[in-house]
Amino acid sequence: MIITTDVNWTISTDSWISTNQLSGSGNVTISVNCLTSSVTREGEIKITGGGFTKVVYVNQVVGDIILE
């Protein structure tokens, strides 16, 4: 996932989703990892900065990960 901005930002996720950075400033490429699951599930990655929030929806289908 690529964050393109000129402000400080923070990331929050559901408990089964992790990123290699939770905060930073400016442009960066973020790695996303998810715990494996035996059931399909949906979650969110919220990126907040400069008074705005962007939500990236994560769908995991029994081991596969789809970012939207």
C-alpha cells in the first residue's frame, strides 16, 4: 500500500491486520500482513492525517487477502 501525502499520518487496523509502520510523515510504502484464517472476514485499515481519514477495506477469503 502506498501513502502519498505531505502531512503526518497514523494507521489503525483491526486486530488481525498488521502493517510495518503505524505512523509517519510524507510518502511511504506500507507492507500489510494478515493472520491466516479458516473463515472469510472483512476488516479495515484507517489512515488519518491532516484532518482527513482514508479507509482501505480488507477482505480475506480463507487465506487470500484482497485490498479495496
